[in-house]
Amino acid sequence: MEISTKTEERLSYLILVLPALFLYLFVMAFPTAFSIYLSLTNYKGGPVFGNPNFGIKGIGAYLNVFSDNYFYMSLRNNIYIVLISVFGQIPLGFFLAYILSRGLIKNTDFFQTMIYLPNVISTVIIGILFSRFFLTSNSVWLELRQMFDPTAEFIPTKNAMLPVLAVMLWMYTGFYVIIFLANLQKIDVSIIEATKIDGASEMQTLRYVILPALSGVIVTSAILAISGSLKSFDLLYVMTQGGPAHRTSVLSLYMYEKAFRVPNYPVANAISTIMIIISFLLIGITQALEKRFASTED
């Protein structure tokens, strides 16, 4: 009877898991594996199963990528986005969530709505809006600068990523505010009150009670920020399309160019494979840090 029960349990688990497993294999695993395969071939279009040559010569796509200066420029911009996400959006999101949750300002519902509002606006609309604000010859930003410095000129090419990073900071911080707000509300208020009774300051309460309780949430937010940063495409495509002179290009735009503008499918798939490897490395480092500084929270 016991064996029959275990068999039924396993069969039930299998039936429940199979649909999700099939969807994952069909939508995620197979395209990823096939992309790696194409990156090692000389595929030039046409039927994908038309016997493209596969072998050692396939690493030429990777050599092509690593010898291209635009790849390193795109990688550098992706690193900037990761940094502004992990060390900008998350700390700022936590700071704003902490202020709202502790009731340090009035009209918290209004401010919570305003902070989260960019997340419900279309990325295309935001991209068009801020491209007009920052990146045109008669932009509002240029006119504001010329009010204080009549000799001010258009944003230099070398600083072209700064407006993009500023928009990303503004646009996605509200997402982390909501995450931290939800988890701050799970902390028992009596614990915080007890620290106050014991004479702890606001900063001590934050350091020794709240931050340890949210360590797991912070790590999860970091993983979301890293994965989102590496696949950044829509906002940059609408705002700059990688220009001027590839100064705002990122790996996803670089891959798009190699896949559709100047088709080189092995190189495009090699770039996507490199993106996956970088993502796994960064997430692995983050998870290692999570294990080391794991929260003692139940």
C-alpha cells in the first residue's frame, strides 16, 4: 500500500510538472541550445536545418565578436546599466520605500503612486519623450543649460549614455519601491517598537533589524536588476538606436544589428551566447553572496 501511495504521488507530481517543463523546454531551453549551435556554424540564412557546416571553424564567429571594438563599447554600456541598476535603482528604491513605510512623510499613497507611475507608461512613449527632452538640437535640456551658460552645446558624444542612465534610474526605481514596501510591511511592528524602547536610533534600527530581515529580498532584487540590465533593448532602441556612433549601443542592440541590419547569424548567436554566459556569471556571484550573507529570517 505504501509503494502504491508513493507511486501515485510521483505520478501526480509528474502530471503537474510536465506542462511547465514542456513549455520551458520548448520556449527557453531549445532556442538557447539551438542558438549556441548556430553560433558554431557558417549559417547564412534559408532553411535552418539545411545542413550548415558545423565544427571548429565555427569559433570564427566568437573571434569576430572579440575582435570588434563595438562589442567592447556595447559591453561597457551594459556594465554601466548594471551598475546604475544594482547600485542606483535598488538603494534608491529601498530608501524611498523605507521613508514611505515608516510614515516619515505625509500623503504616502500619492507619492507611492507617483514613484511607480513610470512602470505603467509604455516604454516607447518614455523613449520618445526623453529623446525629445535630451537628444535633439532644440531639446528642452539644451535650452535649460543655455539659460545659465549661453555657450552650452549639445550633449557631447562621449557622455551620450548619461541621459539614458538617468531615464533608466527614474523609470525602474518604482518597481523596487513596491518590492521593498511589500516586504517591509511583513516585518513585525512590535520588533521595531521594542528597539525604540531599548533606545535604538533610527539608523541602528535600520542597520540591525530591517536590513538583515530584507537581505534575501535585496539579493533577489539584484538578480532581477542584472537580468533586466543585460537584455535592455526597447528604451535604448527608441531613444538613440545605439547612436551616435554606437556610443549608446548595448549587447542586445549589437546583436540586433548583426542579426537584421547587416545579417551575420553566427555572430548574432555568438553575442547572445556571450550574454547568457555573462548573465549566469553575475547571477552566480550574487547567489554566492546571498549564501554568505543569508538572512536569519524564517
